[in-house]
Amino acid sequence: MRVSIATVEKIEGQVSVIDASGVRRELTSGDKVFLDEVVSTTARGYAQVQVHKGDSFCIEALQSVKLNADLSTDMFPEISDC
């Protein structure tokens, strides 16, 4: 069973997610991201993501971030810097 861990609040450019079986899908605002999926941004892309704990963070251009249970939003830029 897939467990939703976060919701995409805002996207600029191209942002995708890769699930545990290697399947890639493009993300849009409002999409759910599930436990252990990897969010990847392109050179001109970024995503603002809200985890279900209520905190939001920014995944900047050319980053790949695995969303897992140990995720700390302290590791990411403030939303105002996104």
C-alpha cells in the first residue's frame, strides 16, 4: 500500500517523481508524493512541497530528493528563497 507523505503546492518548470519500481511521472500542483519516491527538478524547475507534518520546503533546480520518513525540512531553503 502506498503512503502519501507530501503534497506539491507549487511547481515552476519541469518536475518529476520516480517511484520505487522506477516509473517516472510528471508532477503538477496538488499531486501527492508517496513514501520513498524521488522528486527531481530540471535546470529551470523547482517545487514547493508540503509534508503532512505541515511544514513546507523548496526543492531547487537540478536537485533530486527522496521523500522518506526521516525527511527534515530543515535541510531545505525557506519558501521565501524558493
